[in-house]
Amino acid sequence: MDVDKTKFIVINESVIGSIIKDIVTFSMFAGLLLFNHWFLGGSTVVDVMFIILTLGFLAGKHSKTRFEGTKEEVIKYLQDQKA
């Protein structure tokens, strides 16, 4: 039985775009931890859950169903998949 699997293709951005994306990601993560400490009483359990969720998200980015590359690499990858 042939099972179709979904593939996710990500086209890499420029260096400046990558730096901005990293700054926004770090700011959101730090904001979650600050929100916990300012408004939720600073529970360590909540901090640990935020960290585990983040690590799970990062692990998912390295999945076998995900391909990341430049536009040229994506075109070549898709052509190879057709053949």
C-alpha cells in the first residue's frame, strides 16, 4: 500500500532576515518567561513547560518530512523528487 507523506519545504531567507527572525524568536521566548514571572507568580514549573515546548518545536524542525534550502536547492530537490 502506497502512503503519501506530506513534505514541508522552507526557502532560506537572507542573512539580515535570519538575524531579525532570531531576534524576534528570542524576544518572544524571553517575553513568555517574563510574563510568567510578572503575572503568573513566577512558577518554575511553568518555566520548565515553556522550555520543553520550545525544545519540542526545535526538534520538529529537524524532521525527515522537512527540507530547507535556497531557491536553487529547492528547485533541484523538487525535480529529483519527480524523477
